[in-house]
Amino acid sequence: MDRRQFFKLCACGATTSAISALGLMPGTAMAAPREYKLLKAKETRNNCCYCSVGCGLLMYSYGSNGKNAEKAIFHIEGDADHPVNRGALCPKGAGLVDYVNSPNRNHFPEVREPGTNEWKRISWNEAFSRIARLMKDDRDENFIEKNSDGTTVNRWLSTGMMTSSAQPNEGGFITHKFARSLGLVAIDTIARN
Amino acid sequence: MTNHWIDIKNANVVVIMGGNAAEAHPVGFGWVTEAMEHNNAKLVVVDPRFNRSAALADCYAPLRSGTDIAFLLGLCRYLIETKQVNYEYVKAYTNASYIIREDFEFNEGLFSGFDDKSRTYDKDSWYYELDEDGYAKVDETYEHPRCVWNLLKHHVDRYDFETVSNITGTPVEDYEKVCALIGSTHVHDKAATFMYALGWTHHTKGAQNIRSMALVQLLLGNIGVLGGGVNALRGHSNVQGATDMGLLCQNLPGYLKLPNDNDTDLSTYLENYTPKALRPGQTNYWSNYPKFFISQMKSFWGENATAANNFGYDWLPKWDLQYDYTKHIDMMYKGQVNGYFVQGVNAINSMPNRNKTLAALCKLKYLVVMDPLATETSVFWQKAGEFNDVQPSEIQTEVFRLPTTLFAEEEGCIVNSGRWMQWHWKGANPPGESKPDAEILSGILMKLRELYKAEGGVLPEPIEAVNWAGYHNPHFPHGEEVAKELNGIDLKTGKQLDSFSQLKDDGSTSCGCWIYSGSWTEDGNMMARRDNSDTSGKGITPGWAFSWPQNRRVLYNRASCDVNGKPWDPKRMILEWNHGKWHGIDVGDFNMTLPPKESAHPFIMQPEGVGRFFSLKMLAEGPFPEHYEPMESPIGTNPLHPNVVSNPAVRLLEGVEETLGSHTEFPYVCTTYSLTEHFNFWTIHCRLAAISMPETFVELDEILAAKKGIANGDWVKVSSKRGSLLTKALVTKRLQPLKVHGQMVHTVGLPRHGGHNALTRRSYSCNVLTTEVGDANTQVPEFKAFLVDIAKAEGV
């Protein structure tokens, strides 16, 4: 490059800057800052948790995958590859990030003691121990091994369970095994509702 | 869904009845507009309200809530009368020619065998006449007076246009238009799909609503074909999976049955649930029941299930009554229950009869709430003005609130309405110390094991035997390992199974849920597949996720061809017999090694292989549907049979009859519904949704509003026999009074999204008003048709 060519190039650059200053940037360049932001994010595929259309989601979180970097989801949108929703989401799905980050999320195990008017934070170990104690006392006292005909029935009716229709199948199967091994009959889902 | 979301695009007529897809399943509804734009499809909407789906319909007909059966049986009558029937399909693939027992009767609203005292039927007469080999007798000439076809014709004959209009309030001219549009699909090259949701299930005859539609679809030959089917739009994202997982009081995973007191031992149990073929040469797929069950017991109890202990059969609890949630809350109310787990459900807002539910929870010794959100249920003991009027000091329940993860914070599979098992991945850690449900329940189970080991106690064996040993960490089974367990393994080789056809009943295979077999094979996680190519152009994407069973996208698809294996409509080819082989775009729903004539029984789960116009002993209130009024009827009578007004077989728990109101005291029909901005009681905790729809209301028509002096936005009091609530009035043209049996019937509508502990304005929840009386089979409460009164009120 000689001196003359150098001046030419600079002039060119100045013109381009002037065009951009006037707001005449082409569309692709205008969209660049947003693309840049998501490029830094981690993308995870998921499905909408609300209705049963099962729309595909792309969830974007901060976090570099480094050991001390905590991931946090800041944006959720429809997955354009998904054959059912083809990138679209309804008003509920479009607001999913507000569900993940709702101020009304529970954070810690808590107990409300009988007759009191407050929550008390407890450890998981205390929660498991106290719940197991209550369950065992009730089960041992009320378990029905045989019915009046002498048939083995092994049921426990004085405790029941309303189970989730939003947890994955795997959690559902664990729930089923948990309940039946204890002898619970009165388990139900919101499928009836 | 027998079909799936994308398949709606193949329909010629889309009928939305008992649902409101545009509002409640908006993205799925996109496939309806796709069918309208690109397949010239017509949209028919039948609903008490001119809803969002109706706004886009080619044809809308109003009907009174709770009268769908009359509407649909009238449609059956019209189709038969005008010969708009797919006769070839009906002859080949339904039980129209089967002969019913001589002692079967239907008189004045009651089928044969009714017992007044127990409100149940002795169903013996609701069955085929059998020959000496135990096969059902048929009459191919259709002349036998008791062949199903003649019984059906006779049964629906009462439902002429005037009778239907008198019951439903649908104007005859609207009704005729709907009938003609749906009837137009009886030809081979047209199909109609029906899309329904809670608008059909929330009734005391919900199952029969759906049966009535199935009769229509069988008459038209619309089941098993592209663009047709029986399509339930399910609610929660994984309610299909929860049902597959058997999380119901009488089920085991994969639609196996939890034994009852009559199933005294394993062999009796297997005999009771393994059907014998009712016609020669049947696939009768449930004949494999023992393979599914024994493999499941191997998955439940692992090595502890042996032939010597009947594979742990005795450890399973046996039921003597249907302990669904309504029954169990009634027991709680009567002081018979000490402990309750509420996992991911806002029970106090969702259960019918809130006041009773609240009183029931107050009687518990302990309540364990597992939820990502701070629900009203978890704080049922806290006073919240008139919304929750309790004294905490008087409530002795020990309440635990355990934080759980939500979808974005866990891996696993959820199943959409189209039976697609889709795998998802974890995107972030949950807040605070939240844990997945599986980890919480495992933690409690491990503590119970410790306690039983240390102290002994009643029947500790199943608690020790239940198979947690196979998980890498018994305190936290991971999604992947449970998914593999659900698919099933060959215990001899340790390899993942390819299909449920490999299951054995000798304990050499283990499989948590037989219908999921094939979802995680030696080739890996089939649910995580992401090839969205649709080479046929018919919306079938076999490389995307896994559709149970066997990656099949359209159920009963053998019915898309005639008995010779030729597609009824070449443009709708799913499968075809050609050069001595089956070819096609989907996995056949039959044994594909069989030639056409031997496989010409598409409904392989039935022991006679055909679709049933006459449903034998399957349902509680009859083998044919019949119009019964809602438990609370606005006309107080049944124009067809005044002595049998409502469903005679509903369960009335002690004391519940007194909680039912009459039309003289509560003259208006109330129906509940969902809004597009909200999902039950979750999104009221989401800021954006709370801003876009901040409070609930009651919707009423202009004539009723004028009569009561209520203006748009006024505070009103809505009351039923069970309670009352205050809310604001939304006066619209979407609701119109209907002329029914000589009187004008007004309907009011209540969105179900009220809550007092969320980001929305504090509102009552509509279950203050609703009744717990449910469908006679499923016990789904009648949320869609109950009686209220309405009056102007002072605000809160």
C-alpha cells in the first residue's frame, strides 16, 4: 500500500462511519449487538412446562461452565428446529423466564409447627428425619395386612399422596415405587382435574 | 391423542368441542389454522361461549353446558338417517354386526341391571352372545334385531333435531350446519379430527361425552387415518407421562392394574387381567399382560422378586375401594387420614369444594408440600382475610414445605399430548437448597429404612426390597438411569431392550413401563433425537424424539387401509400392502409380518379387534352413552326420561347430596375455564403474566346483566350451595342465553386462576363454588356445569 492508497482507504472508512452515524446501517449490522449477547450465553434445550403441546425451548444462561461460575437463566425462547412449535411460543411460554426466576420460589426446607403462625427453616436432614418419623408411626399403627376375609392386602390408607403432573417421567416412576412399596393406595394426580 | 399435533394439518374438518385450543393450547392451534390455509379445512366450534377458537371458526354453534351427549347422539342419528356413513369401514372394523345378549335392555333412562340402593349396575347383560367356543356371535346380514347396529339405530332414534335443540338450546339451523359439515367426511378421501379437553371431562358423564364422539368417528371411518382421530388435548406438560406412570389410585405404570381384594394371588390376578380372544385369529395384545407385569415387578423389587415369592406380588397394596382424591379428602374431612403429601399441586385451589378441602387439611397430623412455588396449599393454616378465614392457633397440623426444582433445573422426559417422549436438559441450578422430587423421596425412603432397621415395625420387607440398589446413588437416582429402567433390560445379557415384544414372564427381563420400551435402547436415548425431517410431507417425523408405543405416530393405523391392505385414500397413505410386504411412512399398529386379511383387526388392544359402538362392561353408566342432566340441572328435569334426571351411576359420598343446589334457588349455569395468559395457579407467580391478566372475573351475558342491574366492572357476589365469592363482572356478547325446554337458560363463566398468595391481585379461587360430585368412572368433578346465583355487591 502506498501513501495515496492509504488516504483513499481512510476516506472510505470515514464515509462508512458517517453513514452509520446517520442511522443508515444495514439490517444485519443493526442486529449484531443482540447476537453478540447470546453468543456469550450457554444454550440449553428444554420443553415448555405448561400445557401438553410440548413446545421446544432454547434457554440461555450466564455462566462459563467454570467451576465457580453459577449458571443463571436470563432468557427463554422457542426452538425454531422443533417440528410442532417451529420457534413460536404462546404468551405463557414467552414469559417462562419469570417462572424460573419468580420471587415466590421456595428456597429452603421449612416447617410450620402445630398451632404456630410462622415458618421455621430446617435442614434437609431434619426434614427427612421428622417426616420419616411421622410416616413410620402412622404406618405402624394403621397398616392393614389382611382384610376381614383373611386375604393379604398390605395397604396403608391413613396417609395419601397427590402427585405431580409436571415432573419428568423418571421422577414419576420413583414416586410410584416409593408410594407402593410403603403400601399407599390413595395416590392420585391432577389428571383427574 | 390417537394422532399428534402436526397431523391436524391433514384434516378436512376440525371440530373443537369440549375445549378451546386457541385459548388454552395456542401453539398447537397453529396446526388448525395451517389446515384451514393449506388444506382448505373447515373449523367447527361447539361451546357454550363464543370463545377464541370460535372467533376463527367457519361454523359456530352454542350449546348448554352438560348436553354434549344429546348433541353427538343426534349427530349419530343424522349420519345414519342420511346414510353419511363409511359403511365399508363400519363393516370391517367395528362391532356393528355383533349380537348382544337377549337380556340386555334400555328403558326410560336405565339400562338392564340397575340397583337403586347402591347406584350401580349388574353388567352381565351388557355383553355379546357367545358361541360354544366362547367367540362372539355376529350377523353379517345386519338383520338380527339385537345386532349392535340395530340397537344403536334404535338407541339414537330419539335424538331428532327438535329433541336435541330442546335439550341443548342449540338453534336447529346452527345444528344442521354442524351436522352437514361433519357428515361430509364420511367419504374415504375426507377426514375430521375432534379436539377436546377439560370441557368434556369436567362432567358427571365425561367419559361418555368422549365415547359419543368416538361413535361419530367410527361411523365416519375417521379413526386410524391421517387428519382424523380422537384427540385429547391434555393439560399439564407431563400429565400424559404421569398417567403412563400409573400415578392413580387403581393403576400401575403402563396401564396395568393395581390388584384389588378379589385378586387373591398372582395367578388369579393374571387370569383376571389377561383377556381371551372374542373372535378367531385375533392379536388381542393384552394377552401379553403377564410379560408386562412380571417384568415390572422385576423393576420394582429387583433381585428380591423371584418365582418363589411370586415376584413380590403380595407386597403390592390391594384396593377395596376407589381412593381417588375426592374420596380421600372426604376421609380426611371425616378424620380418617393422618398424613398427606402434596407434590407439585396447589390442592386447596384445585380440589372441588374449597371449604371442605380446607377443613379436611386442618384435621391432618402432618402435611408435606413439595413445590417450587409458595402455594396457597402450603399456607392453608395462615389467615388471609376473607380469602382464607382460619385461626392458626387452632390448627394442629405439622406442615413441611420442601423446595423442588422445576423443568429448567432438571433433566428428564416429558410426554406431550401426541405421546411424544421428549428429553430435556438442565440449564441452571435451582435457587437455594431446592432438590428434584426423586431426590427428596429417596431421602425420606432411606430414613424410613434406617428406622425400620433400628426399631422393626409392621411389614418392613417391601421397604427394604424396593429396588433402589440399581441406582448409582440411592439418595439420588438420576433421570438417565431411571429412563433406562423404564425402557427395560434383558437380565441375562444386561442389554437394553429394543421393544416390548422381547419381554418375558419368567423374570428374565425387567421393565418399568412396557409401553416405553424402545425409548432407550443399546443405541442410546431415542427420546433425545432431534432429526425433524418429514420426508412424507404428512407431518410424520420419526427421527424426532420417541412416540410411544414403538415410535408409532398414528395409533390404529391399520384402519387407514381396507381389509386388503389398500389405503382408503391414496393421498392419506400411512401403510400399504405391496409385493407381499407392508410399506409406509409410520410404524404399523399391528404385526407387520402378517398379510392384510390376517391383520384386518386394527383395534388390537381389544379381544375382538374392532372399534366398539357397544362398549360392553367398560363404563359404569351404560354400554351406549345417554343424555343425563348435570347433577345440578337448570331445568330440574330430563326431557327424555323425567324419572332419571342425572347420571344414575355417579358416586354420592355420604353428606354430599345435601351440598347440591336446585335450579329454583340457584338458577344460572356456571362453567369454569382457562385464560391464555395463565396456566392454572403457576403463572400467577410470574410477573409478566400477572401484569397481563392481573385478576379474575365472572363473565356474563348482557341480558342477565341488565336484569340484575350489573354493569361491566361492577363487583358481584356469585354463590352456590357450597359457598360464595366476590369478583368483578365482565359483561360480554360472547355468552348468550339459550332457549331450553321452554325456558331461557343463562350461563356465567369463571376463570380458574384466582389466588391470594401470588403476584396477581388477591382473588378468590373458583373452587369455593364447585361440587365434588364427579364422573361415574373417573370421578373427575363437574367443574363445567353447576348452578349459581349472582347479585351486585359491595367491593373488597
